[in-house]
Amino acid sequence: MSGIIFSEGSGLNNGLIGKRLAPIKAIINSNVEAFQQKSLIDKIYYMDTSKNWAENYTIETALGNFQDVGEGGATPQSEMQEGFDKTIAPRVWKNKFVVTKEMMDDMKIGKIKSKANQFTTSYGRGRESYAARMLSGATQAKVTFAGKTYDATCADGKPLFSVEHPSKTQGAKFKQSNMFKAEFSQSILDQLQEKMQDFCDDDGNLLNVAPDTIIIPNSAKLKRAVFAAVGSELDPESNKNAMNFQLGLWNILIWPYMDKQIGGKDYVILADSKFLQDYMCLPFIDRVPLTVTRYTDQNTDDEVFKGYARYGLGFNNWRGLCICGNGISSGTPLTA
């Protein structure tokens, strides 16, 4: 989250009121900052800013490999080509809270603080819920959040998680999958890791994707299974004491705001954190930071705090992630 902008309504420069309301600004600032420190958005999304109504993101194919041309041979030329592109427009988000005239007169600090806390929680929770719901719902082309429908397709026109991501240069004859059907286990983790390491660009060149992050909802059973798979020195599924090569390779992010299950079953998302950032896979655009305007309601004499922000997200490049769950009926099946 970016910095907060405070502004006053016209003609409301009452010094006494300003002094009384100063603690509210401090509460809003500190609480938004505290929420930001716990947020997982910037651990997954590519955080961007904008001064435009929308931003366009694109993918380029990789440059071809060096070739053996022999002594004195001519240098071949290989070209990069622009791939699919995606335009993302920030949305407008608003909320407000009211401090009554009586609260101001009586300096009911506890009640005033409570309202400010609820306001900042609403802002932080709203951003977090929106980003998490979009990620966990992206096995479909559309995601519903808070009664509105959002686009969950990436630049190639397919949902972020799909079994048929096409190639810009080779068309439908070269498709790749980043959506799999299986119950999580160490064997399945091994296979998902391999699948991501095999991701290619549109020309079929390996991209050196190196998944290092596991993202899961707040599920006690799933947490136990994931930490057992990556936190034990020995293979947790074998009585032969085989070495567990997954130990120490993973950063586990538990995101309580994600959907608990998909299709009534647990699921996991694997990600390459560096690839997500380098290739701007999941842009989260902050167009206008949280702007808090205070004015006096001339009818009630209450102090009204209005919050306004513009931000939005979208999906550009699918290759930085994959998803797997036994309830994903259309996923590419894996066998433990």
C-alpha cells in the first residue's frame, strides 16, 4: 500500500477541531502501515503505480540459443517476438465513517478510535481479500468478489490457471498446463516442481523457472501435510529413511483470505517468486493511494471521514505459478 493522503473539506480550518481530530489521522496511518506489514500481496503480485486510466503488459519470446557455426562461420540472428498482451485498469474503491458531534464534545476517544480502527481494517482487509480471491478463483475466466465480476484471464486469453495455454508463435499445436488434479503429497510436490521447471516460452525454449514458494489457505490439515513434505530431513512417506531433497527449498505463505477449498478439496499453489517479479506476471496497480477527506455534515454537525482509492489487478504471464488440488476437475491429472 502506498502513503495516505489527508485533505480537508473547503472552509473547515477550525483549529480546535483539527487538534481534536489529529489522533484519528495517527490511528489511520499506523493501522494501515500495520496491515501492510502483514500483507502477502507484495509477496505474490508485481506492485506497480500508474498515472493512466490503464496499463498494458506484454510478454516477449526468449532469444534463440547460440549456435555452432564452425571456424569463421557467419553469426546467425535470432529474434525476440512480442507475445500476448494484457491491459489492466484500476478500479475505484470507497468507504467512510462518522464521528458524531456528541463524541467530539465528550472526547470519547475509545469510540473514536474504534471507528478509525474499523475503517482501516476495512481498507486493508478489502485489498487483501480482493487479491486473494482473484488468485484462488482464477481456475475460471471470471471471478466474483463482493457481488462484482472480474476478469481472471491472462494475456493469452485463458484463465490464469489452465490446461491449454496456447503459444503466440505456434498456436494451439503447442499448449501448456499449469493446472493439475491430485491430492497433495510429497510425490505430487516433486511432480509439480518438475512441471514448472519444464515451462517453456512460446517458441518452446526452457525458461529456467525455479519454484520456491508454496501458497496455501489457512487449512490445518493442509498445513500439516505441506510442512511435513518440506520440513523433514527424511522422506515422510517412506519407512526406508530416504533423504528428503525438498528440505530447505521452499518458502510457505499461508493466506487466510484465499478460498479454503476448490471443489470441496484442499489445493496448493506453487510459485517462482523471482519469475513473478521479473516477468511482471501478476500486476497490482496502485493508481490513487488511500485518500481520506474530512468534512462537517451541516445537517448533523457530525465529522465525516471519506476514504477513496483506485487500485486494480490482473494477470499477465501464467508461467510463474501452478495450482493443484483434487477438487479441480478439469486439471491435468497427476498420480502419486
